[in-house]
Amino acid sequence: MNYKILVIDGDRATLDQTCEGLAKRGFNVLKSSDWTTAAQELAADGAIHAVLTEWRVPLNSMSSISSGEKFFEGKELFSAIERMRYEVNIFLLSTEKDPCRLNAGGLINGYFDKSERNYGEIAA
């Protein structure tokens, strides 16, 4: 499958698990643990079809989500992705059980629960 997905998650263990699961389903996967690296990937690779991102990601590799320092979050994150690459599909990857509580401003195309690891509909 030639469908390419950029996964953004500040938790490296979860990032690796997610990417492994997507690769097993035949997707081409790029990964980033911070926004700065993800933005570079989006700018450099016009073949990315979708972005699967956590609600809150570190701004750069020196930031830590647990400390609350320098992060990109929610609508600000989704708007930045859309400004860079309006044609990509944006999917939220979260442990939030009620995604309606997260106001994405209509900028995302779907939601995936991290615990389910079911990504079958990402290229539908």
C-alpha cells in the first residue's frame, strides 16, 4: 500500500507501538515525537496522505509533556498542520474515552483510541 501516514506522539513507546501496528497493516509510516520534526517531515514529503496525532505534542525534542513545557495542542496544532498541508487528512490519536470533550474545531477527519490499536478505517 502506498498510503503514507505521519504519526506524531510525544510518548516514544506509544509512538513505536502505533507505527508498528500501522506498518503491519501495509501503511508507509513516518514518525515524530515532536512538532518541529513533524513540520519538517510535512514540508519535505509531499507524499504524506494523513497525520495521526496526539492532542498535545512537545514543540521540540527538548520539551517534555510531563513537565508541561513548550507543547503544541488541539486546534493550534491541527490548524498548523492544515496551513502546511491542507490536503492531508488529520486524525486524532488519544486515550480520551469521550472525544466530544476535545474541541478540535472541525479540523480533524476522525478519531482513534490508542488502547484499541484499530486503524483499519484510516485509509477508507
